[in-house]
Amino acid sequence: MNTSLATGPLPFARDFALQLLEDMLRIRRMEEKCAELYGAQKIRGFLHLYIGEEAVAVGSLHALRPVDNIVATYREHGHALVRGLSMQSIMAEMYGKREGSSRGRGGSMHLFDARTRFFGGNAIVAGGLPIAVGLALAARMRGEASVTACYFGEGAIAEGAFHESMNLAALWRLPVLFCCENNLYAMGTALSRSESQTDLCAKAASYKVRTESVDGQDVAAVYETTCRAEQYVREGNGPCFIEYRTYRYRAHSMFDPDLYRDKREIEQWKQRGPLHGFTARLKQLEMLSEEEFLALDAKVGAEVERAVAFAEAGDWEPIEDLALDLCAREANK
């Protein structure tokens, strides 16, 4: 792998660059705290951390518009945060509290917020792909100028739903941006051990869909690539597939012993960490000092502590409300 860090001028202003850095820090610090809280049994159930992949969510979501639809996977905390869900509502949902984004009923894998057009958090691999196609079709029928961005891992490409969704989106030229976060390991299986064709763009191109592949550790490159792709889709040219080449530093989930990867490989990828690389680049360009970085990190740390305090003070759903929003059909007598 190439361990060099991106260098050179940035294609945007300092204020925007600092916003990208801050959002990556917000994801990293929130998830580090979530791992700590999971160990303390404050957060239960499944927990899939995004640590190492922050540049993908930050760079791509900043390229999209408020009118666009977002569909994510079970590793969606970062996407939700950047999209506009408050850290407090996310943390409360992790705790299972009523003040959470899904009223505490969804937990880590099912964050949802209609206000920001964030339609999950989907626990099923490739489960969000057909939903994204449906949202794009609805937008087309309503005459809306929105794009539907659907995030999924490379493991989803082995599922039938991926091929069905790509085919239908291409046939109907639907405004879908297929965002593949290729972190090389679908749960615990390396891509080369599960797919005979490891060129993911070649698979998408077989449906006559435009494709892009980008270094997912470089937030600036992610932003630029996504801007090009979303413009192509928004102009009515049909769907586009982006492969973000990235890597998760933590195991698949908190239950995963992570015995399938060479520890040297993990350390090599950490040398190209999105936070480390972008911070170094900003300092090199004299857009950020060490004092400014420390102040920004302290600001983010305070936000995390407020979110934890909010979740701790939250309420459990009362037992009498547990049957709300359930639909059941009476059996024929």
C-alpha cells in the first residue's frame, strides 16, 4: 500500500478546511468515548465503530445538499453526526434513552432523522440499497431536484440487492449516488478471499454506471470526487458509483477479536490516518497551528462530555409505551 500522505494546496478556503477537520475530530472523539462507555456497559447490544474512516463521511457529506436523502449502514454514527443529528441525540440513542434520535428503540445501528433526511442506519448488509432506489424514484416522480446517497461496505456487493439496485437505477436513470466504503474486510473476510473480481468499479460499470475511485483517507480528495459525482447525478445523467478506499482501525464490532488481520497492516494504514494526514497538511500550509489544533480538540471534547451528560440524564421509555407504533393484524376466527 502507498503510505505517503497527501500534500500540496487545498481547493477550498481555510474556514472550510477547519470545518472538515473539526467534523473528523467530532466523529473520532465521540466514537472513542462510545468504546469506553461500551466497556462500562453503559452502551449495550452491537456497536460498530467508524474510527479510521472519518474522511469518507466528512468529505462526501459536505459535498451534498440539505435536500438530498442519505441512507447508511450499521456503521453510521459518523454519517449521522455530519448530516446534522446532534451528538446528544446520537449518544442518547446509544444509551437506549427516550431522548435518542429513534426514541431509544433503535440503538447504535438504527439512527434515523427525517428532519435531516437521514433514513437510517440499516442493520442488514445491502439493506439500504433498495431503499435508496425507492427514495430516488419518489424524488423523480415528485419532480424534486434531490440526490439519494447510499452508503455501504464492499461486502454488500456480494449481495443480490446490490445488483438488483444497480440494474434498476441504471435502467431508469435514477438520481442515486452509490457510495461504497471499501475497508477491505467484510466482517472478518478479506475482499480477495470472497470476491473473484476485486475491481469494484468494474462490477458497477457492468451496469453501464459511471464510476469513480478515490483515496478514502484524503478528505480533500473525497470532497472533490463526490462534488463531481453528485453534479453528474443531479444533472439527470443517471446513477454514479464511488469507491472510497479506506480502512477501519478497530475490529468489525466490539464482539470481534480481530484475528484475521496482520497487526502490521493496521499500523501501516494508521500512518495514513485521515486525521493525522489532514492535520499535518494544514500545518504545512500554515493554515493551522498546534495551539489551534489543541483548542479545537478541547472544544470537541467538551461537546462529547455534554452529550454523555445528556444521555445519562435521559429517561427510559415507560413500560406502558412499549406497544406504541406496533401494528398487528387479528387472526381470522
